[in-house]
Amino acid sequence: MVLNALRRESHISHFNLDEAVSIVRELAVPRAYFTHVSHQMGLHQAVNESLPLGMSLAWDGLQFETHS
């Protein structure tokens, strides 16, 4: 799943990190990447280390393989 997570604080039109994590858990998605991440979130590695297993921040150049 790819889902936006703008920052840690609430926002009027984007999910914050806690909301995005909750949605992934609710849907029981095995792998999730968070996009549209603001510089207010913090350092990429530090945020990734704080996320639950199977969830991470996306990055420029991220590619997905498709299987037929």
C-alpha cells in the first residue's frame, strides 16, 4: 500500500503519521510505504526505525516489481 503521511501533527487535508499507521493496521496490509512526507517529519532513518514492521517512508527512485 502507498499512503500519504505528511507529518506527525494533524493536517486539514492529509493523513498524519499516526493516522496512516492506523489505516495500515486496520486493513492488515503486509507492506506499506508512506509518501508526501514533509521535512517536519524528521530524519528518514530515524522515522523508519520508529515505524512498525512492514511500514516505511518511501524515497525518491523507489520502484516496485510486478509479478504476473
